[in-house]
Amino acid sequence: MDHEPDAVDAIQAEWRRERPELDVSPQGVIGRLHRVAARLTDELTTVYDRHGLAEGDFDVLATLRRAGAPFERTPGELAEHTMITTGGMSKRIDRLERAGLVTRRASETDGRGRVVALTERGREAIDAAFTDHMANERRLVDELDAHDAAELQRILTLWLGRLGA
């Protein structure tokens, strides 16, 4: 073992004792990946909170901002580019609209469609939040040396591709 024993090692040891006929080695990867993801989410949402945003709010505003001027997308496009369902998207847009961060208007190309756009206040909010977010991500990735970070990115990219994600 090339690391200090951790909670995943303890869980695996218990399963090896209780179910010795099973190969529990995948837990070493999946269990740690799950724990890392949960810890990263906690670290990321702390920054969003400082800007008065929930994780989904940040995702919607960031998706609008990276669309480029005029910083707008349809609700369907927003759902497609985020981890938010179309049902959840309506509630999120309502909240962001009440906060003055986005506006909704009828589509000029689809009479029944709607378009969601960043307001100036929304653009300022996401620009500030994204600046802090990138500094936070840098801090978190810097826990690894550059070679390990690049290798992890390569492996995760490969794995996501194989999973079709």
C-alpha cells in the first residue's frame, strides 16, 4: 500500500472479511472517487454561497455567460448544458429572474418559445463568482503535482468517453 490507510481501506477490509469470495478492489477506485467528488462539491459550493448562489444558479449563469453576447439561451439549451432537469430549470430561472440576474422574453424565431438572458447585474455576478471559482479550483488541483493532475485528467477523460458521458 502506497498510502496511509483510509476509510475506504477499512470498508474494503470489512467486506473482504464478510464476503471473501468477492473482489472488492473496484471500491478502491469508486469509493475514493465518490468521496473526492463529495468533498470537491463542498469546497465549490462554499464559493457559490459567498456570492449568494446555489450550485444550480451558478451553472445556469455560467452557461449563459459562456454563450457569448448577447448571453442568452433557451430553457431547453440551458437544461442541455447543465445538470438541471427541465422541470428544475423553470424553478431556477424563476428564482434568478426574481433576483434580477436573468430576464425571460418570447423567442423572435419561435412564437411559442422563450429565451433567457443575463442581465447586466447577472453578468457582473457570474463574472465575480467565476473569478473566485477558478481560484478555488486552482487551489484544489494544486493539491496534486502537475504531472499527477495531467495524468488524472487524461484518465478521467478516457473513462468518461468509455462511459459515454
